[in-house]
Amino acid sequence: MKYYIIAGEASGDLHGSNLMKALYAKDPEANIRFWGGDLMQQAGGTLVKHYRELAFMGFIEVIFNLKTILNNIEICKKDIAEFQPDAIIFIDYPGFNMRIAKWAKALRIPTHYYISPQIWAWKENRIAAIKRDFDKLYVILPFEKDFYEKKHGFPVEFVGHPLIDAIHSRIETDHATFAKENNLDERPIVAILPGSRKQEISKMLSVMLSVVKDFPDYQFVIAGAPSQEYSFYESFLKDKNVKFISNKTYDLLSHSSAALVTSGTATLETALFKVPEVVCYKGSWASYQIAKRIITLKYISLVNLIMDKEVVTELIQEDCSKKNITNELKKLLDPAYRKKLLADYDELEQKLGGTGASEKTAGLIIRSLTK
């Protein structure tokens, strides 16, 4: 069968690659075209456009790049029409994907949404379009099933979280080898995860690195995003106690004692690696003012949302300061504090279900197409 997959961000590239592997395993004749990244390209198929060309962050940034976004939508529609897939699989990235789904549904192309948009956070009115434009919805957070089915009467499949698969299937590196290969010393590591888009990295790295001199017994390592060139990070690497590693975030987390993490999927990844973390977020003033008026959630990190309590500290906007980050990082390095936090992490993983999200989703998609 012919599958068209659209992923517009680094996390979508990861989950899309694992889904592709599962599709190929269950359907050896699969023909896949996709919008995604390097990991999906390694899995096989034909890359149409890299997510580096698609990622725009925040309300204001989207407005400034609206012409490019609309042009990409037209390119995508044209490519789908020429490919004539048996199904389109959308992975998160709602602003783009929901536009394509509406168009595809009118052409009677089966539409499958894997990793549904977070309409429980904002834009809940999108539920009408989801019910109209998607044939199947596969959710990865335990509370999403009740949200869709009990609150909105729309049946969905809870498949578990694909991050568990991604983490369990990776090949572990020993600490000495990892340190030698990446020019690190013997001191414990504090990982810096500033995000994947230029706008958020520029906002976050300076304040995150402002605490380095207060922790001389630790080395700080920036997790470089695969979507960004090394040259973009160079201006932040002035302190000899700050190191840089590109496209090895999971290896870095597996060897870290603590982490400073920008809000997003990385907060959950860090918790699943059992690394104590502080969640940091600063947006542009305009985007933040808009967001806080329309988003009513108690928390911004997935860890706290899933647990429905404050497990990890969130430092948002003005609270994301050198003083506050320093104080919170000191807590993370305290053994008693770490013990309680790691116990909460264990409970979090149990709530997310077991392994096999990619295989379950691939099986459900194929089954729906072969009925």
C-alpha cells in the first residue's frame, strides 16, 4: 500500500521513523512518501521536504512567515494528488496538518492522525474539524482518551507513548566511551536542552548558561538540535565549562546528573531517562501575552500534566531567571530531593503504558485499510 506521512518537527521525525519501521515490517510492499527529517529518511521511503523548512514558533513568528507556510501547503497538496496514497498519516503539527486533512477528506483519501494535537491545552474548538476530517485518531497520553471520548463523543485509540519505545530500543553507550568521544571530562554532567527552533534557542540559552559559574564541579553540555548548524551555537560557547554535542540528546541524557529543559516533548524525554530537571520557558513578550490569555492549563510541562501535580519545577517568563534556575538546580543535586523525584518518574512511566506504540498504530492503520 501507499502511505503519505507528514511530520513537521524533530519529535515528529523520531516517532514517524519508528512508525515507518513498523509499517515496513507489517507491510513489506509499503511505498512511503513523507515530510519529515533525517530519522525518517534513514527508515526508508522518499523525503519530500525536511522539517527544517517548516518549523516556525509562536504567534508572531507564524504571521511573519505566513507566505512560506501557505506555499508549503500547496506544494503538499500537489504532491499528494500526484502520489495518490491509500492513506495519509498526520503526526502532530496541527496548524499545517489539519489544513491538509480537510482537503484530503474531500477527496475521500483515508486520514489517520497519530499523536493528536493538544486541543485540550488550547483551541478546543478544533474538535469539530477533527471529527469531520479524520477517520482515525491515535492518542499517546492517558488523559486524552477520556477527553475525546467522554467529553466530545469521538472514539480514539490510546496506543501508549512512542517515547518509551524510542528509549528502550536505543543502544546504550558506556560513560567512559561517551566522555572520550565527545571531549568531556570526568565531572558529572548537567544537560542543557534549549529546544530545536532558532527563536526558542536564542531566548533560552543565555539565561540557562548564566548559572554555569555557580557550579564549577559540574560540566554543562548543550544538546544541539539536528535542525541547527554548529555555527548557530558558537556565540554561546564562550565559557570553557560549557560543551556542545549535536544530535545525541538521548546519549547525553543517559549520562547526565541533572538537566535544564525548555518546555516541550523534551521535558517528558528527560523524565523517562530518570534525569532530575528544571523546566524553563521564555517566549517573545507578544507571544507570551497572547498565550497566557488563551491557555488555561495548570502546567506547561508534559510531566506535570500527566501526573496532574507539580513533579518538576516550572520557571516561566519572568520567573526564568539566573537566581531561580540556580536555586532549583541546587535542589536537583540534593540526594533526598532526587529520591522523591525519581519515584514520581517511575509512576509517570507506568501511567504512559508499556512499549509497542508504533507497532500498535501501524497494525491499526493497516487493519482499517484492509477491511
